[in-house]
Amino acid sequence: MLRFKIVCGAVLILAFVMLGGEFFMNVAGATPVKPPAPPPVHSPFQMSQTYVAGNPAIKPHLAQNGIGPAFTKADVAAYLEKYGFYSGPLAPGAHLKILTIEFVTAAQASQLMVGESVGRPDNYLVCYIKVEGPFLLTYVHGGVPGPHGNTNIPTTAKYGHAVFDAHTGNLLVWGVDW
Amino acid sequence: MKIRQPLDLSSCSVFEDRAFTVLFALILFLGSLFIFSGSAFAASTSVMTHAIPLTGYCNDPNPHCYATRTWLGHTGGSSTLINPYGSLNCQSCNGFIDVETWFEDTTDSQCTSTKYGECWVEGGISTWPANDPNSCHQGYDSTCGFWADNRPYGGNYNEHPLYNFGADGVNLVPYLFYITIKNDSGNSSSGSTWDVIVNIYKNGTLVAAPNGQSKSNTMNVNNITIGSELSDSNGSAGTIYFQDNQWMDTSGNFHYQTTTGNNYSTNPPPYGYWVTNPCNCQGNTGGSFDTYDS
């Protein structure tokens, strides 16, 4: 009888351990429960209140007087040489060529990018760069297939450009040109 | 004459026998649950599982792969809620997997003559590989919000960061990502400046409202698309819903989509299907489109 009790006890403990493990595994893998999402609210567009900080890029190190940049053109060149360009790696056999590094206003940078928004006030100081590859477009979020087009996604671009915040060194926008 | 010994009631009572009988029945019952259901709680807690194997379609990062739905028709605005019930994963990828919406002109010659054959404004949530210097968490596989456009007349493709969600595979369940793309200066489908309005909630609290503007983008918008884009066979994603799908009329009023749109998806992965169809019916909120890649 004692052996019977021990066996039964062991089986019972094993069963509960298995049950517990199974329960927690299922809880982890189960469809999460979320409260219902509120319906969208279409508030007026207010760009000036929601400027995006940008992605970390060049480390600022110069003393800030509120006017000048916090890094040098040499810092930008070193950054580009180290990390390459944003669209993807250089095409096989290609070498990165820096065509332009200049500190300009956001309005001027926008003009250099055929009107692309920089996401800063017009007179804000930014750093515009232009590089030559060609570059692969590995990281480009391409268009979408539809009834009329985009079945032919390009795979390389000859030129790239980018704009950095002159005070924080953060990347604000990048793009490619053919 | 052999005398029968009395039973030892202290070690084997009627009560104990019954207890062990009940115990055995319980163990047998639990065992049968494991055997016949495979999981004791499978039916009650694992509501939805996606165990469809990868097809390998995206072994080559080009072309990209899509699970999408597209509504055709001119409009000056669109809106959707990206509601994650899982994460986006693309560790050690060269490409990415994302969930996003596109607002497009696929017919005007100014756009069909661009390198991509169309103009658009897009925005959503994507993975970023560690070797992409544009990652919102530089040097690490990351999950980031972004918007981008492809413009005519030499404007070409440009991309803007929006938000840092964290590492690749970060739990996106606490988040709601509302995105509206609309004409900045009117309600027409034709325009040159388009507002990208994003509201990001975490655990019910607004944590960011990053906006952008696509300028010098002279589109005449004729498509709204929602869905997932994949450019690396290592990508995977949990269930992520597109809900509150809306379009804007010429008076600037938003309306819920009432049809399921067109399916121009490539072969899976990623996968997409309507969990709830948009309908011209009472209680319609633009449907719920599920994308995933398991």
C-alpha cells in the first residue's frame, strides 16, 4: 500500500508540473488580450509642434553657441567612410565618393533635394551631403504592387543624399537619385 | 483451522481507497487531455496560431514580397490603425519586414515615368538591420517607425525616421500606431503637399505624435494600400492588424472602407487575410486585415 501511495503521489506531482508548464507556455504564446482601440481622431496638422528628433548619427562635440554646427565636415566624412550610405552597401566594385558636405539652412537643403521636406524650420541649420556609388537599394522600402505598376523595383542608385541636424548630428532624411 | 486475520483499518481505510480512486480518475482525465488535445489549454488560450511554412519566395531580396489590400479610386486622404498583436522579427537580416500603408498615384505619366513607375507617400513600422546606419538604434537590429515618399520630376525616393520602438523583435503589443496621410491644402486627390500625421499610443497613453510633410509631390492619388512588405527570407512577424481603414471625401470627411479592396499581393510570405470584412452595414469600422509571417 505504501508503494502504491508513493507511485500515486509521484504521478500526481508530475501531472501538476506538466500542467503548470503547459499553462505558462500557452499563456506566453497565446493571442494577447488588448483593450479595444479608440476610433481615430483626425486632428489638424501641426508640423511645428511635432518635429522629429531624427536617428542618432554623427556625435556632436563642438561647443554650442546656438548658431554654429556641433560637428565638422571632417566628422561627417569620417562617419560616411565608416558606415557607408543609407540605401544599402556599395555595388560590387564601387567606391564611395563624397561629392558634397555643406552646412546650409533647412530651406536650402530642401531646395537641393528638389523640394523634399527636412522637418525643420526654414532657417534652421542643417548639414547636407551628397555621395556617389552606385549603391544597392537593400534598405529601401519600395513601392507596392498594384494594377498599374511597380513590378520592376530598381536594385541600384548612382547617387545618395542626406541631411543631418547641425546641432544634434541626428539624421533627418536620406534619399537616392539616378 | 486457519483463522482469518482482521483487516488493518488504520493503513487501508475505505476512505483512503476512495481517495486514490478519485486521484487515479483525475490523472487519467488529465492524461487524456494531453493525449487527445495535444495541450491541456490549447482550446482555451491559443486562439490563433499560424504554422504555415516559409515558401522561400524572398530568398532574393529583390523583388520584395507583399501581403496587401488596395482600394482603387481618387481620394485626398487615408487613415488606418496598425494594431500589433505580436512583433516584427528580422535578426541578422540584410533586408526588413514591415507593416505600413501607402498612398499612391499609379496612373499619371509624371509618376509612371519615375524609376519605380509610381508616386507615393508611405508610413509604418519596420525592422532595421544592424548594419544599416539609418537604424533608429545605430548598430543594432531595431524596430523603427518611418515615413517615405517617391516623387515625380526628379524628386525620387526619400525616407524619414519617425520613432524608436526598440530592438528587433521588441514586443509591439502595447502599441497602437494611427497614421493619416492627407492633402495639406484641400480635400482633392490632386495636390503637391501631403501631411503624414502619426499618433503612437503605448498602453493607452499617447507617447509620440511625430508628423511629416511630403512636399513637391504633385500626385493625383488613386490608390490606398495597407499591408506588409518583406525583403529578407529571415523575416517573420506575429499577427498585426490593420483596422479603422478610412478614406477622405472631397468635403474632408473620413469614411470607413466598405469593401475588401483588391488583392495584389505577391506569393506569401508574408501572409494576409481579412479577419473582419469591411462592409456597407451597421457597425462597420473598416474591417480588420491581419498580416503575419510565421
